[in-house]
Amino acid sequence: MWKEKIEITGPYDFDLALSRLAIDPLNQLNRLERLIRVPIYGEKPEVATVQAIGTTDQPVFLVSGLQEKTKEKVLERIFTIFQWNISLKDIHAHFLNTSLKDVFIVHHGTPITLDFASYTTLVKAMIHQQIHMKFAIRLTTEFVQTFGFQIDGVPFYPTPETIAQLEPEQLRALKFSQRKAEYVIGLAQKLANKTINLSELAKLSDEEIKQELVKIRGVGPWTAQSFLLSALGRPNLFPIADIGIQNAIKKLFTLEHKPTKEEMLEYSREWEPYLSYATLYLWRSIEPQEE
């Protein structure tokens, strides 16, 4: 077993990151101990543990794993998932000169965190399409529990190869619609037979990635944008069709109506090149706040 102490530049509110990760019951975390057990996907999946021992302004973490030979790869993945190489200090400084100043002061140190594997972002986004969030979470949880696997009690999504072998009827038994079942299996088949290579796709620009992803049956602009943000952490994304963002802007600027596309684009100009952070903090501004 190995353990590494990691110090990064603040601000970085790991407790807030955990509170958001706790929304997904598949995530194995303990908020009192300030730790999360992270599934590390790959040819030989394993589990790493991340525990915060510092503060928001002086963030320090203990990262541990079992296999010394994979330590560097695991650390690299952890840095990517939790975006530890991104300076929130610079991003906050940018927003202190914008109309989102107060939002960034209130939610000081909120980080973007990525999904644990890029293909799971697409699978989850497909499952979540056009259904209520509570049902979407339940459906995703049952899908992973039924067809995935566990290592030391940590759930892993089924591999693309496993999903590709499923029949739509098996997903229908979990309350998937016929079309949604076909979408998820079809995506997995393309991943399994290497028709789609997400690692190569990640080398492209945002627009090029969107153009490639929407060619996949069941992937629209919303799912493509989810991939860019939650799988790749691209910094300058602004989903103007998102109802939550519309409501946040309406509340922030005390509008009597939901903002139009043109109004949202006008507001967002000064937030570039960090629109993804504007998006996250706007979402955060309308979420229930903990005491």
C-alpha cells in the first residue's frame, strides 16, 4: 500500500465537492472524515482513497492506493478528476471584476470535479435524458448494481464490452424505455469495437468533439456538452438551454421573465474564458444551501 501527501494552491473547497458528489448514491464517501473512495478505471481497475486534511485556503490531501506499480497513473487520474492542476485563485480573481462577483464570494473555492471515467459520462447522460432527476439517479444506480461490479465495496459501471452484450429487454426490465435501452447498448458497441475512441476524441476542440458526438444515435447537444464538462473539464462551456442556468440568471439579475438566448449571451460575455465555472457557480446559487 502507498500513501502520498498532496498540497495544492487554494482556494479549493473539498467539503463542498463532497457534498455535490454525495448526490450520487454510487459514490462511496464519508463527509465527516472528509474522504472518498474513487474507482480507477482501466485494464486492471482499482480503488484509491482521497482524504482532505487541510482547509479551503490551504488545501492538503492524503491519497492512498494498494499497488505501488500503478501509483503514478492513479495520482495522475486523481489530479485530473479533482482538477488539482487548475488554479481557482486565478479564476476567482477574474470573476471579482464581473457581475458574478457576489456569487463567487459566497461560493468561494467551489471546484469542478470530473466523472470517474469518460465513457460513464455518456452512459449516465443517456440514462438521464428527459426524465426526473430522482428517477434518473435510481435508474442509473440499478443499472450499475445489476450489470457493473465492485472492488472493495466500491461500485464500477459495467464496461462497454459488458453493456455491448446486453439485450434491450434486460434494460427494459429496469424500466428503461426501448429507445433509451437501444441508445445505451448502441453507444457501448461503438466503444467496444473502437468505432469511437474517447481518448482520441479528447484531443479535439470543443466544437469538433460536439460534431463527432452528435453523430451517435441518442447523443444530442446537451449530452455532448455534458461530456465536455463532466468528462473533460473544458473550461469555457455555457449551456444556454439549461433551465437551472436560466432560473439562476433570472434570480441574480431580478428579471421578470426567463432570460432570452440573446440576453444570456450578453450577460456571459464578461465571464469568458471561464464559462464552465460561471455555469457551476450559477447552479450552486440556486441549490439548497447547507447550514
